[in-house]
Amino acid sequence: MLTPIQWLTIVVSMILGALAAGLYGVLHDQITYSIAPEYFTHMKFEQFHAAEWGLPPRLAVALIGFKATWALGAAVGLVFSRMVIVSFTKIDGCRKFAIACGLVFASSAFAALGAGIYTKMQPPAKRQRTLEEWTDYQSVYDLTNLDGFVRVAEIHRSSYLGAAAGVALGAGYLSVLIWRRGVRPV
């Protein structure tokens, strides 16, 4: 049974996780907006109904980034804090929690960066084949920069996959530490 302090720790971890993930989303989307504004103005604004907000594009992009990521951060905060609070002392638990969350951030950021570099350095023939797979999007969204749109889409997809891998890495990291201690989480 969890104590009130442990429940409070979980709630605070969820809030901090949501804020950290939201900030990542804001920064991530600001960078990708710089690569291809059309990805947002022609697709994400519609998906999130951002045109109704009446905000400048950069601010709308920031809000989209936050809205797209905060829930994962809250979920990570919930899962990781639950694993930590019953298995470690407060200080050691905070350290382990931060490392596990760092694995999620690093994995997501490196995957996004890797996709950005890969799509920029792709051989021209391979890049042309990739773009041909996306030509329907060009007509549906009335795009003038299909290459940038595809690059940003691939960066976003890779970031999500990296986050999923990071959650698995973080949970695995904590599980191994808990197993080594011989602690059986309640």
C-alpha cells in the first residue's frame, strides 16, 4: 500500500514528466518548423485545429508540440515513479528516475537527429524514390516543398519510435536495478 507521500511523489512525477515532454515537443517542433513550415501549416494546423486559435504560426507550432507530447511524459512519470518509490531510497530513487527519464529523452532526440541527418545525406536516387512514395501528399496538402515535408515527417516518426525505445530502455534499466536489489515491487 502506498503512503500519501508516495502518491504525492507519483503525481509530482507525472506533472514534471508532462512538462519535460511538453518542452521537448515545443523545441522539436520549432526546429522542424524551420525545416518545413508546410508540414505544420498544411497538415498539423488542420489536425490540431490550430487555425481556430488565431495565434502566430510559431506560437501555434509550440502549442502543437506541447499537446503532442505531454501525455507520454505524464505516463512515463507515472510508470517510472511507481517503479522507483517502492524500490529505492528518496535520493537514490530520484537519481534512478532521472536517468530512466534521460534515456527516453536521449533515445527520442538521437532518433530524430539521426533521421534528420539521414534524410539530408540520402543519395539522390534513393531520395527521389522516397519522394515518389509521398507524391499523393503533395496534391492532398498542396505542397510546394515536398522534400522538406517528407524530411520533417521522417524526423517526427523517428522521434516517436525513439521515445518508445527510450521507454523500454528506461523501464528495463529500472527493472534490472530492482531485480539486482532483490526488491519485489508491490
